[in-house]
Amino acid sequence: MWTQWLWAVGCVVLGLLLQTALHDQHPHPGQTMCDARKLGLVVIGDHGSLGRGLLHALDTSSQAEFCGASVHIAAIGGDRGYIKHPHGLSWDHIRTLLNHTTIFHGSGLQQGDVTVAHRPMDDETSEQVEVDADDDGDDFQRRDKLRDVLGDLAAFGHYDKFIVVDCTSTASPSHVEDLALAKSLGMGLVLANIHVVAGPWATYASLVLDTTTKTKQSSLVAFEATVGKGLPVLSTIRRLQASGDHVTLVHGTFSDAVGHVLAEMEAGNSFGDAVTTVYENGWTDDDPRDDLTGLVLARKAVVISRHLGKQVAVKDVVVEGLIPRHMLNGTVASFFNVVGDLNEGYTVT
């Protein structure tokens, strides 16, 4: 139940950020948000569930109408490829893709039909999903790189504006360069990816800050989904600063994963079992050690500090982790083999 609520809240936040991005990009300030517009979304996901959840939420909320705009999914994909259509993917096609595990795991397209091929991971089996194309099915295209998608849309897109929604957890140089390209093309950026917002200062400056002032946040960019899981943390700070208040302390519980671990322990589970349960429910990072060492918390502290105008990095944040350093070695699977060794050190009193 809690998993469903968490994803619902996350998707609502992304929806609100899309609305904010659309409002900031409106070419005629005198017009209202109800003026008809044609908006193309490029949704970037990975093996996580956030990109999939966002598409589900958009489909549920009036399907192709959002905050006065005619919304179209111009392209979807991830590090294994993208599917795009010059006039937008239909919601029927997207629903078909969402019903399978392949939507952000690569694609192989055939003329007339859209075939999404999932490359197996670990012990998964390979599968293919065929989507019956309509009369204009030949217009479905596959692109390997995000920059290729952006170039096509900028040159031949049939939309008034574009917003790129980053639901990944990667901060690779090529990914950052592609996001910077989208921004340089005048496309909006909605960043749910804390790894790029809390990454090196040069990355943050290139993506978040206005290219002219180099100090203020760009009106093309929104990243509130990186902190708070739906709570208006960053927007509240922004309003306080706009009113002339000086923020001296931000106090809160920003590690939901650790909170879930403690809740499981209060319910009678051991520390090791609690960590395993929280991980299996998708409440941690891909590597739960990032949560248990305080790295996730440090990233959120960096985002908040930068939002307050401080030029800080993750290495500047002092955190106290819940696991010893030697458990950082090895794979996630090997970590779960030894996490139970900490049970005696953590008990509920």
C-alpha cells in the first residue's frame, strides 16, 4: 500500500513540475494557462519505476490534455534506445508498452509495426512486444541516443514546446551533455534525477542555472522532485527567499528509506530483514548502501544548499552512516549476504 502511495506522490510532483515548466515557457505572458498549446514530452527512464509511473499518471489525468495544453509523448526511452513519432506516440501504444517490462530497456523497430526488444538482465528471459501500428505506423522511428532524438524534434517536431523529463539515475558525461543540449535548444527540463542536480558544480551550473546570469535558476528548469517526495520543500524555500527572509536552518526527515527501515524494525523485524524488505519494495536506491551510508541524504542536502545559493558538493556534507565501510565493497547481492551480521547492533528499545 505504501509503495503505491509513494509512487503516486512522486508522479503528482512530476505532474506539477511539468505544469510549472509549461507556465515558465509560455510565449505570451498575457494569456492564460487555458490557451490551447501543443506540448511534446520526451520521457527518459531506466530500470526504475518513476518514468513508467509518470506515463501512467499522465494517461490517467485526461490522457492528452494537461494544464490547458494538448500533451503528446514525442519520445520515450533510455540508455538502450528511444522510440519516437513525429506526431507523438498514441496513448494506446503507450499503454501497450507500459504493460510490459520493456519500455525503458531498449527497442528494435520494424516498418509497419513497433517491436520493443528487451535485452535480458541477469536471469531474465528475452521477450518482445509487438505494437500494431496504424496507418502512419511507418513514421515510428528508433534512435540510439537522446541527442539524435532532440535534433530530430528540434528540426522536424510538430509541437509548440518540448519538455524533457529525466527520470533516470545516471550522471554520465554523455547524459549531462544531452540534457544541456536540450536546454540550449530552448526545451524545458524537469529533473527527477538527483544525481545530476547534486553532481559536480559544473554539471549543476550548466543544467540548472540561467546561462546569462550564471547565478539564478533558469526558467526552463525544474528539479523540485529531487527532494521531499512530493512535499514542497524547494518551492517553500524559494518563496521565503523571494519575500526577503533569510533561511538559516532547514530541519526535516529527508531519508525515506531509513525511515522505512526503522518502521520495519518497530514492527518486530531485525535490521537485516528490515533492509531487505525495504529494498524489495523499491523504497531504496538501486544500491541500498547509498541510503544506509547517508549518501542519498548528502545529495539532498547539497540540492537544498545550492538552492539557497551555496556552492557546495557532496564531499562537504558530514553524515553518519548505519553500516561499516567494509560493507561498501562487493556487489549488492554480497551485501545482503552479510547485512544480517549487524542485527545485534541494532535493536528497538
